[in-house]
Amino acid sequence: MTGQQYLESLRRLKPCLYYRGERVEDVTAHPVLAPHVRAAALTYELAHEERYAGLMTARSHLDGRPINRFTHVHRDTGDLVAKVKMLRLLGQKTGSCFQRCVGLDALNALYSVTYEMDAEHGTDYHRRLAAFLAEVQAGDLMCAGSMTDVKGDRARRPSEQRDPDLYVRVVDRDGRGVVLRGAKAHQTGMANAHHMVLMPTMALGEADRAYAVACAVPVDAPGVVHVFGRQTNDGRRRAGLGVDVGNARFGVVGGETTTILQDVFVPWERVFMAGEWRWTGTLVERFASYHRQNYGGCKVGVGDVMIGAAAVMARLNGVLQASHVRDKLVEMVHLVETMYAGSLACSVEGRATPSGAYLVDPLLANTVKQNVTRFAYEVARLAHDLAGGLLATLPSEEDFAHPEVGPLLGKYFQGAGQAATAVRVRVARLLENMTGGTALLESMHGAGSPQAQRVMILRQAALADKQRLALELAGVPEEERDLLLSC
Ligand code: SF4
Ligand code: FE
């Protein structure tokens, strides 16, 4: 699809979507939602540009046809690298979150897991998943990867919750399909996707078998209710205004819904897991690894824009050449490129799964995301340092446009060089938008909170092997090494 065709396809959907107590009829025209829609639309638009074709498109392994890379199952490490580069490009172009990666990661994780699950259980999930994938590729559809449950009491397993609906579960099943009840939180891109691809939120035990469910559901299926969340400064997105929004075209960051499933029927053909609790841990780990790989792509592109904006602010303050300013810019570049290096590394170290789909190196992917939870904040802190207090105290765009105070503000906010005051105001607002509350929180909790990465890092770290290395070099005899490591 072109970007325009994507917008038209969204207008044909009728999701039950609320924002601030009102039903949203058309996400493409709503002042708060439209920027997110435009960011996702860019994943369609750039795929039609010759110069980006290598990154933005791929060849379907199902039928050999050219497809958007956001619908592709990675076939080698080159695909994994291309994905990171594609995300950096889109981060640079949007300065925001373009949302479409979550569904891509869900499809890739399910592709390999259903294959292995079928081999063990004799089930039919992989064929169904491949049929759904073929539909997604042919229609160039956007899927929202739907993992995070609302979770209630974190100290209790799903079936131990006071209310059993706090994790999405199967409440009924018959010869036609399953019925789902529950709610998913933080659903990036859901408001402007075609389908949601649901997965369990964590590794489950046998008692939680009913919660071990993965499937695809149209966003406007009967019984599905979405509530779009608030973001920092979303009240500034009003008709006729734009400068104070900062990034009026693409918004602050993803745009998330809480999605409630009120006894939603899903036909078996769209069910990719139903009760195979032993496979939930593998599915969650693979999805999380793919999604954590992304953050050294998209956040790096966004970081490039932040560095540029900070440099422009320093230029307009007349201090771009000052050695401490240049050193801070170097530090920002160093942090951003370190994140990028991690994402490239986990891609290059990827390996084939039995299905033929390639998976990133999980330890490196989790390390990248852990870095992002810190480095993105440090990059933003340095941007604040360089841009100055103006970011927090600047008068409104209405005041700058006012016939009386506007010219006065224009005079007193002029910067170094010839640039109009309006340039300084625009860049300050962009940086304010990119480094404010909601945008940074995404770097912390998107693709899982820092502790989730630390759990996986520990699991992947092979600490016993590392201890063995040390004991061997220290000259500890082999029997003693074994004895020590066995207790
Ligand atoms: Fe994609 Fe997630 Fe990055 Fe948004 S934050 S651009 S969904 S990887
Ligand atoms: Fe995210």
C-alpha cells in the first residue's frame, strides 16, 4: 500500500475506540491520533522510494513477491541488520515511534515457535500462522503486537489473581474457535492497526493453561474496546496550532491504547496457541529479543534528531564552537552509536531457528535495551543542558503570534546569527517534545522494563562457564573446579 491507501484502509475499519470520554470515529482525522497515523503511514510511503527500497522492502519467502519489510520473516542475518537500519532511518524521519515493529516481531516470534510447537505436539498452528502471514503480506497490513497484560497483583500468577480476567484467557472453546476475555495494556499502534496479534505476557505454568493463548484478531472485532492513553502535552494538539506541539507531523511517541476483550470470538484458523503452556516462555523470550533489538535502531534515529536539535540550539546561542559544548555533543554521539552497535551486533550474531526464520542473539539484544533505558535519558539530559532553560519557560505560540507582545517576544528571543526567532522557538519546542515525559518513558518501559532484561541477561550469561574460565586460569585442579561449581 501507499501511505494514502493505508489511511483509506483505516477509514474502512470501525474499531470501538475512546479518547478522553469520547468515541473516535476516524483516527486519520482526529487531532490527537492523526500524528501517530502519519508516523505509521511513513512505513508505507518510504517503501515506495527507490533509494530506500533495499531497506524498506524484502522478498516474501512464501511466494517470492516483493513485500514491505514490516511484513517479512527474517531469512538471514542480512535481514536482521536491514531491519535495524530501516528502524534508524524511520526514527530519523519521524523523531517519534512509527509503531509497526511490534506486529512484525510478533509474527516472527510466532513463526518459529509454532513450527517447533507443531513438531512436538502434532498441532496445526504453523500452517495457520503462515496463512495469516500470507494475508498480511498480500494486503500490506499493519499488526499490533499485543503482549502486555494488565497483570493486577504482580506477586500472584494469572490464575491466582483475585479477578481471573487480569490476564487474557480462553473462557470458552468449541469446534469453531475460542472465546477470549481480559485486557492488554500499553498497546502501541493499536488505534491504527488492522489486526492485533495476541500473545501471553510471560512464561506460564500448567495451572495457567487457559492463559496460554496466541491468536490474530481484527481491531474492530465484536467485543473489542480500545481506550487511547494520554501523553505529555497532548492538550496542545488543537486545530490551527502546531509550533507548541513540537513535532506536529508525527507526535511525541507511539500512541498506546488499553485494549479490553469482552468475550471475543476467534476462529481456530486464527489461533496459534491454545493451552501449550510449556511454549509460552520461549514465545515471550523470542518476541522480547526481537523487540529489544529494535531499540538500538528506532531510538538511535530519534537520538540523531535530538543531537541535531541540541547542536542547532547551541548554534543559535552562539556557543557551538565552545569546547565543552562540542564535548557534550561527542558524548551524545558516543551514547547513540553504542546503542546502534549493540543492535547491529545482536543481528550479526543471529541464528537460524528450525523453521528457517532467523532469531537475534538474545543476550546482546537484551543488553541493547538495557543500555537504552539509561542512555536515552543521558542523551536527553545533555540535550537539556545544551538547549538551556528556554525549553521550560518559553511563551506560547499564541503569544508569539499576538500583534502586541509577539514582536516584542520576537525581538527579545532573537539568537546569534541571522536566523529568525521563529526558528529558535520551533527547534526548542521540538526538543521539549522529544525529551519530555512520555517520550522518555517509552525508552524505559517499551519492549519490557529494565528488570525484565536483567532477568534474561542473567539467564543467558553462562555464569558457570565464566567461573570455570577463572578457576582454570587460577590453576585450580579440575576436580576442585567441579566440586566448587556443583554446590
Ligand atoms: Fe518500533 Fe517500539 Fe521503536 Fe516504536 S518504540 S518505533 S514500536 S521498536
Ligand atoms: Fe514500544
